[in-house]
Amino acid sequence: MKFGNKSFERIGFGGWQLGNSEFFDPMSIEDGINLVKKSVELGVRFFDTAPGYASGLSETILGLALKDDREKVFINSKFGHRADGTTNFEVASIEAAVNESLLRLKTSYLDSLILHNPSMDILKGKTQHFQEMKRLKEKGLIHHYGVSIDSYQELDAVLANTDCDVIELLFNVYSQSCIPLFDEIIKRNILLIIKVPLDSGWLTGKYNEFTAFKGIRSRWTVDDIYRRSNLTSRLKTMVGDDDLTKYALGFILSFDAVSVVIPGTRTINQLTNNLEALNYQLPNHLKSKMIQLYQDEIKNNQLPW
Ligand SMILES: NC(=O)c1ccc[n+]([C@@H]2O[C@H](COP(=O)([O-])OP(=O)(O)OC[C@H]3O[C@@H](n4cnc5c(N)ncnc54)[C@H](OP(=O)(O)O)[C@@H]3O)[C@@H](O)[C@H]2O)c1
């Protein structure tokens, strides 16, 4: 995949977990740096991060690990959720926030800057956010700009009202509502980044209804867990394997609109496992069954993130 002046494989690196001991199992700065360096060694060239990830530590770790490889990697960061844990979407704060990200990332530019789950008013183009990001692009601080969003309604609004060329979207086997808008994404040459590709871990097959969830995953109700557990069992039977990872990532990669998938990666084993999807092509009959599973069980009763 080539976008702007950078090339990358279609599996990238989700950086939310880097140094993030609040929401995930603890990771030291040193382990984070080693994980990022290993990923570059294995060919990963696309990195997703945000100021709000691990109070700025995700960007800091990427900066330390990537400083000798800056020109060969694509770094996407965000605006709206700050390193100090506060939320600030004020247009007048964008440039200062980008400069703080650049300091942590030890670089002079972001390959892309996206708004981190902005409000519907912003997505409908009722504010000056996109004009301001265009100005920062002309100034050379960022090379591309866009949004990170979750739903069909949000994607529809962005496509109808903005000129952005980067969209980070929640899309996976359990969350397929945006497929009807993919043709438009292809038509406009938008960089489509897929977040939460493993449904926060469920689509690896490692969880079931008896798993005790902590950290960021304690958000699920008993009903959410029960439904996901049933769906996961059905997927295992469908593909004939208990490790669902390559099938789940293969499903996403089977859509031409998808530029890059960014599984949240916490260990070197997870990294190598996720990269195996690059050498796997999901057969059409499994893709059709996964779409049917969504149509039958989820479409009219969506699972919460
Ligand atoms: N609003 C936003 O813009 C937004 C929101 C969410 C995510 N993101 C971005 O998207 C990335 C991915 O989303 P996500 O991390 O929420 O969800 P995800 O990629 O669906 O799931 C990540 C989790 O799956 C597990 N995992 C990953 N690879 C595995 C493997 N090969 N085998 C077993 N387990 C594996 C890890 O669980 P353990 O922790 O148990 O090891 C990891 O924490 C994030 O890192 C972030 O960069 C952006």
C-alpha cells in the first residue's frame, strides 16, 4: 500500500497499549521500545497513536523507538484527548497540541493528524476544524488529516461534509455496518485505517463467558459477554480453528477499501501472530458466512464497543 510519500504493509501497529498500565496488563517503557523496534524489524511501517494514550507515553515510546527510522514509517496521531486526561476539541488548540505530539514523537511532522472521536457538529463540517488542519498541512506540520469514528452515521456525515483523506474506523466481524459506504471510500482514495479489528481481543478466540475482565474490558455487561461468547464459539466451528486471529484480520483485509489494519499489540507473540494474516487469504465461502452471521445475529441488535 502506498499513501502520499510512504509505503506500508496492510497490517500496522495499534499503539494504545504502549506503556499503558492503566487499561491493560502493565508494559514498561523498555518493553514498549523493544516491541516497536521488533515490529519495524519484521516490516511494520504504519503506527497509530494519540496524545491521550497512556498519558502521552505511547507517543513518547514511539518517538524513542522510531527516531532512527522516521523516514520509512507512517505515524498517525490524534487531536482531542490530551496527555493530561482532559478533552479539548477547540480549534485554537490544534496547533499547540500537534507541537506537543511532535516533541514526544521526536519528529518535525505527522504523516497524518485525525480528530479523536469528534462530535457530530464537527463531522458535519459546521466548525473550522478541517480548515485549520488544512492550514497545518500547508505549513508542513502534518501531511494528511481526517477523523477517527465508530458508526455508519458518523462515516456518512464525514463523507458528505468534509474533504478529509484519512478515516480511522471501527470495523470487524462483529461490527460491519459501514460496508455499504466502502465504494465511496475507494472512489475518493481515502486512507482507511481499521481500529479494534479483533473486537478488543474477542476475535482472537481467547475469551469465553467465564473470562474475568479487568481494565478497559470491564465495560461489558453479563449480556454483552454472553452474546460475544456465543458468537465466538460459532466462529470457531465455522473456521475449524480455536485461534481466530488470522480469519478475523483476513476478513477485514478482504475488503479493497481497507488500507491498513492496526491490531492493538502488547507482546512480540501477538505481533508475529497478527503479521501472519499478511500471508493468509480468507476463502470467499468463509467471508460470506461471516457476513451472514452478522446479518442474522448482530445487524438488528448491535454489540456495544
Ligand atoms: N477512538 C480511537 O481512535 C481508537 C479506539 C480504540 C482503538 N484505537 C486504535 O486501534 C488499535 C486497536 O484497537 P484495540 O486495541 O482497542 O482493539 P483490538 O486491536 O481489537 O484488540 C487489542 C487486544 O487484543 C489482544 N490481542 C491483539 N493481538 C493478539 C493476538 N495475536 N493474540 C491474542 N491476543 C491479541 C490484546 O489483548 P491483551 O491486552 O489481553 O493482551 C490487545 O490488547 C489501538 O491500539 C489504537 O491504536 C483507536
